[in-house]
Amino acid sequence: MKTIKQIADEIGVSKQAVHQKRKSKELSTTLQPFTSTVDGVVYISVDGESVIKSAFYKNVPSTTTINVDGNQNELYKILKSELEAKNKLIDEQQQIIGILTATLENTTASLTAAQALHAGTIQDKLTDGRAESAKQDAPTIERATKKWWPFGKK
């Protein structure tokens, strides 16, 4: 048995959404045999959980009933449709992941090319700057070798 919070977390919806679905016209009578309340906490059996999940997935009509005795054929149909819905969602997510991966690879390649171009530009500036700096530093070096202290030996 699971709480409404646990079922909501599994489906990926809010606890209030499960409460509203549980109290809706089509599910309220269907879920009565599958729910129990202990210390103010509502617990739902496995069969009731399947009914709630099928109502959210909308692949199985929400008016589907399951006998308390456990009509396994009906439960099998519900579980099979839930599995098909999940497989479809997984396929869609894998396609999205593939698209995002390709986009990321393109962005990385563009950034690498831009970085290489920028590094080349900086290298050119440094190389040009060194040549100009060497020309400007040459007279300074010559001046430094001349005696600049006017006092002392000649």
C-alpha cells in the first residue's frame, strides 16, 4: 500500500492532483474498495494505484473497474498500457537527448574554433609587439652602456 504522496511522486504530479483525481466522479466509487485511512493518512492498494495511474496516463479510460477479487486480465491490460506509455515517453526523451547532444557538440566545436582564432590574433599581436619593442629598446640599451654618471674617473 502506498500513500497519495508516494503515488504522486511516481507519476510526477502534485499530491493535490492525485487527491482531485481520486475524488473525481469517475474514480471516487471505483477507488473506495482500494483505499484505507490510518491516523489521517490515506493508503491506496496496488490495484487502486493502477487505476489512478491509468487515469493520469489517459491510455485507459478512467472508468475502468477492477474486481476486488482481482481480475488479472483487466489489471494486465492496464499495466500493459502504462508500460507502452512509459516506453513512448522514453523514446521521445532519447530523441531529445540526441538533439541536445548534437547541439552541444556543434557549440563546443564553434567555441574551440573561436578560441583558436582569438589565440592566433593574440599571438600575432605579441609577435608584432616584440619586433617593435626590440626596435625601441635598442637605443635604450645603447644609452645604458654610455656613462651616465658625470662624476668620477674619465
